[in-house]
Amino acid sequence: MAASEAFDNEWLRSVGGAGPIPYLWQALQADGGRPGSACAAAFRSLHTQLDTALATLRTLAEGVTGQAGPGEEEAPGWLAPWLQGLARLGPWQEAVGRTQDAQAALHRYTAAYSECATALLEAVRTGLQDLEAQLGEAADDPERTLPQSCQELHRWWTAAGEARHEALLGSERWAAAFGRLTNAATELIGSCQAQLDAGLRHLDLPNREDFIDTQRRLAQLERERSRDAGSDEIKALRAEIAHLREEVATLRRQSEGPESP
Amino acid sequence: MTEPSDTAEELAAWQRRLVQALDEAGELPVDTRGATPFEAHVVYGHGVTLRRYPPRATGGQRRPVLIVYSLVNRPFILDLTERRSLIRALCDAGHPVYLLDWGRPQGADRFLTLADYIDGALAKAARDIRAEEGGAPDLLGICQGGVLALCLAALHPARVRRLVTLATPVDCRTPDDHLSRMAQHVDFDRAARTLGNIPAEWLNSVFVALKPYQLLGQRYAELPELAGNREALHDFLRLERWMYDSPDQAATAFAEFARELYQRNALLYGRLEIAGQRVRLGDIRQPVLNVFAQQDHLVPPPAARALGAHVRASSYEELAFPGGHLGVFISRRAHRELIPRVVSWLAAE
């Protein structure tokens, strides 16, 4: 059976209809092709959805940084140094330290993720505002043509959204946030590795450190072999040059011999 | 004016074409082999191989060309289809073409350094080609491969006769370089220690994040337009495969490249060290042709054009191509206008 026969066209239609651009396009059509009240309502609805997502991210970031959200208790920030000190005592101090490091890494990652996602969503929001403004300007300008199809509207949106996205990428705000997210992700992965390595060590199973150590030794052996091969090659070349010089000298002697007085 | 009922019809038509395009795509073969057959290859270890593509012209053989491609993608973009093949264009012009395929780094390759790539495999390849062909090759360095080619030309001038750089970053701190800006606060050494070889998926995400609306939205929104056009759909699929068929990056070399070039701008300032030797662009005396794309979002024109102020080449030329980063290699316009000019430059004595 061809894939097209099996493909549920109704499902596709519902997916297409649920996207923001088809949604805007339908509103634009309801306004008769020129942005009006339906279009303004559609933009407002999309902005509201984005604002809700942004508010959720802010709540997440505030929770992570210890700022209490509405209806939450004040986080016991004074407890952190005490817990860190406690982790230096007793037979399980290494394990407790690793767990605390992992928790701290997770908090930093969540905060950094929230910061990046907020910046991206704000850029999307500004892109939407630009699109709305551009549609309005085009409607007021008899020289310009409004989008004549959903696909054309999609191209307008791509241009408006990408421009705001690029402006964000060019900012120091994004550079710092992206750096924090990448470094926090690295730290989080590192803390998971440390936990797993410790567990495998207790089970006397090879862990990541063991593999890396083996790989390092292998790399060293390959370098040494390569150096030796290079050195052998130079020795062989020197021997060949000496041999050729000898041959040249012999030939010279032979050629000069009968003619010399 | 489109009526509201037409909206549903337009979407339904778009979906029908999408289904047709996906049906046709499912029947097309997509592999990562290049379109041009190669005749021999030398293995340099760590998965690095050197391929030779024989010249195809009957009017006499030209000098060998060694293509130095980027480490971050696979080189089959240079040989995407018979009609869009930089390699074939060079072979057709009479050049024996060599391509250094960097392969796919494996676990123990995490310790490979830039010196292993440049002073190791690349220098050996240039030496072997000289022995095989009776003369040093012309180098054609592409993107990151252009940086490696510049390093070789500066460190081992006898192994390079002429040099072409395509979309090659030299000044990695120009104001409109978003990739560079994003790299400034990343601890690459820590990432390399923690992640080992840098996963291709991670790098691809970064590249896609530079143009998400086009690469994740517009590109696929326009896919239905290819329904019924088998050739265009095949090209699309090959390119799609190439975009995400990237190798992982050897951890140490990747961190070194990102730190030294993108954070310290060491190539531009003559502070890059390879195997204990300083790379000075001023040591490059060979003729240089520097090709850049005017709408390149990965290597903005000022990043590539900075080369001109630093090399002391016997002749230095620039070629501006009106297009984006990939357009330099695969666009119809590049094959019609740009590549013939590169071939013509290589033909000069």
C-alpha cells in the first residue's frame, strides 16, 4: 500500500490547522484578506500563549534561584553552607559531596535553560509583533501586496522571526546565556559521570575513567610507534644517500681512471 | 482575494503534495557516496584516508589538486551529484584530484590534536602527492579545511604550490560572526574532558540554531513543491542527508580549534602553535585565491577577507560569490560562474 493511502489526511489537516501560521492565515481570511479585528484577536491569542510560557519559565527560574514564588515558603538558603560543611564529615563524605555537586549542577542547568528559553521566546514574541506591524503597514500602502497564500504568510513570518532571532544571536546577552547553558550542561553530565563511575567502581566493573586511561595509553603507543617509524625512515634514507654517494664516487673514479695521467 | 473556504483547500492541497513528496522520497536511494569514482587511497591511521580521482580531460594533465575539507562535515557535498560536483569539475579540467577524508574519530581519537591533523596526515598527504605526481600539489581548502591548508602552507611552504581558500575563517572575531559570539563563554576544554569526542548531534544543533526558521521551518514547508520533480527531490534528500551525517569531533583537536581560533583569534594574530611551531600567515608566499560568500552566516565576508591583509603571497586575489555558505559548493550559479573561475585560476602557471 502506498504511504499516501495509509496517511491519515484528517490528522494532517488537524496538525496543519493547529499551527500558528495557518491560524493567522485563517484570521486574515476572515478579515477579507486585510488585517482587521479577527487578525488582531489571533495575534493577541498567540501573544497570550507566549506570555503564559514566559511566566512559567520565570517561575521555574525563580524557584531555582531560591526566590519564592506565590504561595511558596522562603527557601532555607542559610542551610546550604551548613550542609556543605556536614558533607565533609563522616565515612560517606565523598558520596554526599557528589550528590550535593549533582544537585547544584542540576540547579545551575535549570536556571541556565530557563534563561535561554526565555530569551528565545521573547525573540519569537517580538518577531510576531513585527509581523503584525508589517501586515498593517502593507495594508495601508497601496504599492504593497499582502500575502496571497498561507505559504506566503509563512515566508513573511520566517523573515520577521529570523530577523529577531539573529538580533538575539548577535547580542552579548545571548552569548553569556548560551555559554552558561553549555557549561552547566557539561557540569551536569560530569556530575552524573562521577556518580556512575563511583557505583561501577564499587561493583568492580570497568568505568569511564578506566576506558579513558586505556585510550590514553593506546594513543601514546601509537604516537611512539609513529615516531619510531619516522626515525627508521630517516635512518633508511640516510643509509641510501650514503650508498648513492659511494656509488657516485666509484663511478667518478672509474670514469676518471683511464684518462688520468 | 482568497475566500475562507479556500484556506482549507490550500492546506489540503499542500498536504497532498507533501504526502506525494514523501512517497517519492521513500523510493529514492540516498547514500553518502560521492558521484565520482576514485581509483586509489592511502590510509594514514585514525581513519584518515587519501583518495585519488583521475583526470578526465584528454588535452593533457594539469597539476594535482589536494582538497582539504572541514573536519565537521563529510566531504561528499563536494561530489553531491554528477551535475553538482566540484571534484568532477576539477577532474574534467585535467587535474588529478586528491581528497583527504578525515573519517570518523573513534574513542581513542579523543587525544588527536590539530598537530596530528596538520603536521601529521595533511603534511604526509602533500608529501606523498609530490612523490606520486612529480610536483607539489595546489591546495584547495574549504571552510575549516581552509584553516588547515593555511597552516600547512605557512609551516611547510615547499609542500604547497598554490592555494585556494573557499569560505575560510581567518578573523574569527568580526562583529557579525554569531557563531564566534556564541563560542566566547563556552569552556571547550572542560566540554572535551567531559564529553570526550564532541557528538555530531551537539554541533548540528548549534549550526541549526543559527538559522532555525529557515532550516527547521521554511525548508520543510517548501518540500511539497518538489513533488513530481524526481531530480530536485533526490538533490534535496542528498543534501538533507549530508547536513546531519556529520562525524563526531576528536575532543582535543576540537577544543584546541575553538579556543585558539574562535576565542583567542590566534591564527589572525600569529599566535597559533602547531607541533611547537608558530603559524604566521605572513610566511605564506604562494599565490592565493580567496573565495568568500557574500551572504555567508557561518563565515561572514570580513572573517574570510582578513586573509588579504596578512599573507605576503606573490599574488593575492579575492572572489566574492553572491550567495550563502553552501551555495559556494552546490548552487547552480556556483557551477556556472564561480567554479570555472577557480579552475581557470588553478590552470595559470
